[in-house]
Amino acid sequence: MDWENMTVLEFEKCFDTEEKCISYLRKLRWPKGFICPNCGHDDGYELSARPLIQCTVCHRQTSVTAGTIFDKTHKPLTVWFRMIYSVAQDKGGASSSKLAKQFGIPQKTTWHMLNKIRTAMGRRNEQTIQLSGSIEIDEGFFGKEARKCQPEPDTQTQVLVMVESEGERAGDIVMKVIDSATRDDIREVVERYTAKEEKHSFTADGAHAHWVLKHMGHDADIQPLPGKKGVQKLPWLHTFMSIARRFLWGTYHGVSPKMLQLYLDELCFRVNRRFRESTICESLLRACTFTLPVTYAELKL
């Protein structure tokens, strides 16, 4: 399948039936042939009456969508695939109200589907993103009248941002909601999203908690530089924080604190694949296939 040169019409032709969508998911999950998730045996046969595969050893019947975000869905896979394509191709993000009108389904259902997709984006980021080299790091506040200092507790959510600095261009980015900018919070995010057993070079502002970077064995340029000097010192970080705020307010007109991480995951997923946009839909379909199910109740917590 030629993802790099695929048009929207070609995409719709490739996935215009449930059978084609199921076939694609099957190839993604079991590229070398069916593997029973119950006993691990590598032989099974498709049932004629239902879209299930039955293991020849333990006789467990398995759906190709079981264990994915499509598990127990009441919507056709053709709708799922088209929505994933829309999300992947829309750089500005797609709101649930917009897609609800486009697909002719309830807004609540669209919201649920979109946040399942964002969950897959976030989990894919956790599995694949490892920053290295020169990294800009700082915290920012997101919410009404977001600003660096004197946040309003009821309207502001603190986010730790890290950006690879590659001179004239930026590399990958990470944005993680944190309770507070403590040493423990910073250490946890840095350990999770930087290449292991490597020494990195961080550039930060003068926040006291940033000294934990030196204690972790990294090089760290930590100096308090307010206002424009801070922007000049951390140019890529401020650029992406500005993009994130426009993304959240321009498309979604604001996001609640408890949902903020999912929307940041969407932004980071797309930004980190901006140099291979032609295959972002394939990457997102793969992420959705290998992400465990999440329920509506879990998303609303």
C-alpha cells in the first residue's frame, strides 16, 4: 500500500468495506499469520457465520478488534478509519462537533471516538519518543489568560515542556501535565522521555528545581533570564508553547484541565511526525491497533 502518494479518494477506495478494514487490521496485528492471544498457537481458521478466528488448539474465538481501541465498538470500522484519516490529515485538529456533522453521528459518540484516538496517540508517544542531544526544558501554564508567573489556581494547568534543539530546526517535543514543578516531577518526566544511559545537554531557566538535571548527571545551562531574554534562550520551546495554545483555543476554544493531556498528546503526535506527514495516517492506524481498549467512563474520570 503506497501511503506516501495516497489521496483521500484512494484511501476511501482502499477501506470502503468492513471486510477491507478487517483485512488490514489482521495484517497489522499478525503480519506473519494468526497468533492465538490465549495459548500462543499459530494456527486458526475464520468462522463463516461471524468475523472471528478460532484457534485450532484451545478453540478460543478471537476478533481482530479485540484488545484494540476498536474493541466492542458499535460503529463500523469504515467510519473509524475515515475519522482516523481526518484526524491525521488535519494539522489544526478536528473538534468533535465538526466531525459529528461531517459523519452524521451524535457529538457524544464522536467525542468518545476522538478521545480513544488521542489515547492511542499518547501511548504511542510514550513507546517511541526518546529525546537526546541538546534539549530545551521549562514549564508553562495552560488555561485562561495563560502566563508564566502568578497563575490562577482555578484556571491554570502546569505543563512541563521539552524540545530537542537541532540548531536551525527543532526535533521531537514532549508536553506532560504535572502537579507542580518539583524535582521529583521533573526527574520522572526526564527519565521517561530521554534516551537511557546517555548524557544530555539541557538549557533551562533559573528555576531551583531544574538543578535536579545536574544531579541526574546531565549538563545543564540554568540561568534566570526573564522576558525576551528567556525567549531568546529557549526559542523552540516558546515557539511550540505558542503553537499549543493556538491549537487549544483556535480549534477547541479551551480544554478542561483533566482532558488537557489528551489534547497535548494529539499535538505532540502530529508535531513529532511533521517530517513524514505522508505516512502519519498509517502510523495512527497502527497506534490504534496496538492500544488497549479504553472505556467512556475511564475517559470521563
